Amino acid sequence: MRTTFDRIRHAIGFELIALMLIMLGFSLLMDFEVHKIGLLGLAFSVFTTGWNFIYNILFDKAMMKYAGQTGKAFKHRIIHALVFEATLLWLTLPVMAWFLEISLLEAFIMDLGLVVFYLFYTYGYNWAYDQLFPTQQPLPLS
């Protein structure tokens, strides 16, 4: 089990490295100004963290109202993830388009690129983190 310090280090490292990679990538590939992408990335990171907190409270209240409990079966986890991502997209896409002075379609395509980036980045970051800061527990066989 990881310590609180370790989890904080993990989360901060995850966000900082992702932000640097996104700033570099969008500035090189899409010719956006680094500081503009950095500011937007930082703002969205803070916003997403806050929205995640609020969303989970609302989702748990909905679970209590409609299911009588907060325990989540597989279908609830799928709904939880899809609705979170959909609401996040709905809330951030217009801001991204406005701030970067691009169309909603261009912002949507950029967002899809970020989804793909985070899919691979999350896997890679967590693998590397586990190599740098291993737990003392043996890995499961399967």
C-alpha cells in the first residue's frame, strides 16, 4: 500500500509531466503559443479536479436515490465514467475553442487527441512510477 506522501507525489508528478508534454506537443504540432496552452492546461487541470469532487458527490447522491446504495456494479462504473467525460467535454469545449480562437470542431478534435494521449500517458507514467518507486509487495502472478 502506498503512503499519503507517495500518492501526493504521484498525482503532482502525473499532472506536471502531462502539462509539460501537452504544452510542448501543442506548441510544436499545432503552432499554439506555449504559455497559452500551459495556462489552459493548468486551468483545466484545476477545474477537472474540482469537477471530479463535485461530480462524485452528485453521482453518489443519485445512486442513493435510485439504487438505495453507493456501491457500483460494472454498469454503474461505465455510466459514471461516460457521464463524467461527457459533462467535462460539454463544460470545457466552448472555453477551449474561445481561448484558443478555434472552432468547436477543432477543439473537439484536439480533445480526442488528448484522450488518446492520456490513455497511453497514464499507462506509461504509472509503469515508470512503479519502477522508480516500487512498493514492497510482490506483484500478482496474473
